[in-house]
Amino acid sequence: MTFGSYFFHPVWLPLVGVMYFYLSSIQLGLYTTEFILAQVIATVALTIVIPMFFLFSLKKFKLISSYQMPRVKERRLPVLFFTSIAAFMVNFVFGIEKAEVLFYFFSGIFFTGIFACLLTFVNFKASLHMSGVFGLTCFIGAYMFHFYQVNLVILGFWNRLGSFFKIALKSSFVC
């Protein structure tokens, strides 16, 4: 896998979204430091650590042949597992009363996961990297619109950065 595939891996993108939200909202004084730290730790544990252990277990039990999951059938269980984690995050970590913007961010991740899982049943290998980058781009744009801080430079830079890695590194961005 190339640098772009690691940098834009779907496992990192929820953390990037949460960090962007809380770093941008610090100046508004909406949340305490302890609350932000607890949310970031929960995000790291649920979207990075647990899925990594799950993938290691799948590899150990030979349910996947490699971490890139070259066959479409191998993707069903990991995508469904990550989608269930997104549902857990929506219901228990980022409820609509705690952080409305992050509730909608993880709802988007949840519905993207359902769509990607459904595509595996018709033998279509969806690009999880590009759906993750697109989802994060939409989230940043919606965040800027929600707080009236439209900064098209950041949004355009993030979108072009993803396109650069796709073209320049000739990466397929397919897990």
C-alpha cells in the first residue's frame, strides 16, 4: 500500500473529524477540556484500537487472506463490524444532545457503511478510502456552514489533497 492509502485510511478519518470539530469549537467555549479528552479517547478506542484487534483476529482465524482484503466476500464482516461501531458511537458516545454535529458525522459514517456492506452482497468492491475522504470533506463543509465559518480554502485544500494522492501516487484507494 502507498502512503496515500495509509494517510486516507477510513480508520483514521473519524478521529480526524472529531479532532477538527473539537479544535475548532475550543474558541467557542462550548465544551470542557475533560469532556473533549473523554470523547477523543472514546473515538480512538472505538474506531482505531478495537477495529485493529478485530482485523488481527480475522487474519489469525484465516477469515481474511490479507489486510487489503482482495476478495469482495472478505470485506463483508469487517465493514459490518465497523458499521456497528459507528451505530454504537451515534447512540452512546455522540448523542444528539451532546454534540449534534458529531452525531450527524457518525450517522453519515453509519449509512456509508451500510451502503458499502450492501454493495458487497452484489459483488461490488466499493472504495472505502474515497467514501471516507468524501464523508470527511462533507462534514467539514457542513461544520463550516453550521457555525457560519465558511472557509473554502480549507475545504478545497482537503479535497485537492485527496485527489493529488489518488493521481500522483497511482493508488487505487481500495482496501
